[in-house]
Amino acid sequence: MEDNKDGKLMEETPVVIDVQNVKKKFRIYADGSTSLKERILFRNRRRYEDRWVLKGISFQVRQGEAIGLIGENGCGKSTTLKMLTRILYPNEGTIRMKGRVSSLIELGAGFHPDLSGRENIYTNASIFGLKRQEIDRRLEDIIEFSELEDYIDNPVRTYSSGMYTRLAFAVAINVDADILLVDEILAVGDASFQAKCFHKMQEIKAKGTTIVIVSHALDRIEQICDRTIWIEEGVIRESGLPRNVHPLYMAYMNEKNQSRAEREQRRKEGRKAAENETRRDNKERTGQKREGSGEARVEKVSIQGVDGTEKNSFSPMEPFVIHIDYTAQKKINNAVVGIAVYRSDQTYIYGTNTLIDTSAPVALEEKGQIDLKMDSLPVNNGVYSIDLALHRPDGFNYDFWKEVCRISIADKVQTAGIISVSHRWEIH
């Protein structure tokens, strides 16, 4: 009932951003002439193509609503934001905006390096439409927010890049805009200043400011935004509540990344086969980093659900099984089986082996299977790779296989950090 009531109230609020069938193209030249002479002499060489970045998007934003624009690099989300700020204009379609607009896109674009921080506050704030008297009233708040009291009368050219962007952010965030446009700039300054910026954004939203955010930080969008718009190849693919749209986007990206990895894998295999057609060991066939004596070898690794079905996508709290088929030249009595899990940026997440868990080596037959049953992998959304090793207790490798397989973790809600912790809130 409450959701319906909120939705009805939202429908009654006025539309302040109206984007209708907007299309945008950029002309890409094959060879760029740099002088008038070159343009006249080689005008026939001025080949170009029209690249359509936006192919007809439409959406509305109501007063006080916060929306997030997500999508891959190059999908058109930043271009959309720049058209809302009137830095760019559409080739087709219309954009209507109502109210004072403040943009956190090109921070400090109006700063003069030889002027002091205080003087630049006045010049930059005037760009946002503030009068001298309004800037006078807000000056101390801007300086205090930037945390640059000791440097505010120094020339901006003496500022570090972090000080520069902090001052620009402080100006843009304190102009009392009706509409705030934000493009990937919430990571300004150190951790404490970032937290202050984020809380300021929440305060601005609570006051009824309309906000449009472009970001890859889905957790930030979920904490601020009422709605997410997913742009894919210049069109809107999904629009709705962040907790509904983000899992679809993460699943799509995980699948695309996996397909890209598989294509790269096939290219590696083709190159290795061409280099040496007469010798193809398992390392060359798979394209994986692999080493060891070969006395015992992993033949196949698969990830399965508890029902035995092979799959590679799970929720953080879902159990799964790593199933290993192996062979050995002869029975080995002093073996250790181990795994390591890495995030896509090679951050080490987790590792264990049979010696740690049982305090004794295991025996490997000439042919057999090994199952490692995991109750869960409580990490945040992403694709994780698994390293597998068969080795002696002293570390001598029979078979070490790096990135033998990958597992995708996808949850409905994207939280911050590395691990996913089961929790609940109780308000008394």
C-alpha cells in the first residue's frame, strides 16, 4: 500500500526533466587535417563516418526524484548528461529542463590558475548563476566544506589536484540548484571527504533537489537513487527500481565478460596451435598457466549446484561443489589438494587445502574424483577465478592450474566492500 501511495504522489509532482526521442551522433574522421591548406589540397581525403552514440532515448524525471544512469563505457550515459547540461546538443529529439541546474561534471572548468581559491569561488559560482550577494552568504560554508581554510587565499595553481577538485566540488554542491547532475565524481579527496560528499548528496536529495547520477558504483546509486536507467548501445534497455535493474545488469556484464574471456581463450589456443602443430600439451590446449611434474594431473574441473547440475552463477549464500576429475601415473600417498579464489583484479579472496583442513596428506588413485563442497562464497557481485593445485606437503607441484575455472556471484543488492555479510536491521 505504501509503495502505491508513494507512486501516486510521485505522479502528482511536476516533471522537471523531459527527454524525448533524443539522438546524438559524432562525426569521426579517418584522417584529420590540421591546417587550412591541407583542408583545401586534400579535401577529397576527408573521409568520415557518423557514429550514433544515442539512438533515440526518452525518459522523464520528476521534481525531487533521483535517478542513476548505468551502462558500459561508450554506451551514451555521459553524453546524455552533457546534453542535460547543454554542453552538447542533440541531433534529433528534445530536452526540456525546469529550474536552476548545477553540474558536477567538469569540476573547476571555470577556475583561473593565477587567482586565489577565494576569488575562484566567486567566478565559478557566478557561472552557476549566483549573484554577488548570494555568493557572499554562502562563502564561508563553501570554504568550510572544502576544508581549505589555510590555503583559500593562495593561487589555485599551487593546489594539488585533490585540493583543486575539492574546492570545485564545494562550490558546485552549495549553489542550491533545483537540478543536480553528477558524473563519476563522488571519489573526491580522501575517505573522510568522500563520506562527507556522499552525506551532502543525501541531504540535497532530502531537501527535494532533483538528481541525475552517472556512475559505475552501483552501491552508491542504490543508496541515493529512486530509479535506475540502464543504457545499452545508445538505447534504454531497462528502467526501474535499482534493486530490480542492477541484478539484470550484473548478470549481463558477467555473461559478456565470460564470453569475452572465452573468445580470448580460443584466440590463444589458435596461436599456440599454429606455433607448434606437432606438440600440444594440456597447457597449450587450454591456454591456462599450468606447471607441474605431471605425476598427477587434473583432467577436468566443473562447478555444480547441490543437485549436480553444472553451472557457474550463484548467489553469495548459495552452496556449490567444485568437482575435480584427476589421473595419476601411479597411486600417490602423500598428496595435497588446494584451491585459491581471486577477484577479477587479482585480489586474493580465499584459499584452503586438504592438509590445512585434515592435518594429513591424502591418497590419489590412478584415476579418481574429488569434490570440494562449499557452503557459500560470501563475496560481493563479480566474476571470481579459481586456482587449483595437486602437490606434495613440501609444496612440490604435481599439477598447478591457474584460473582453471570461474564462478560468477550475483546478488539482487550490490553492497560496498569485498565480502557479503548476512545481516538484518532492528530499529527500536
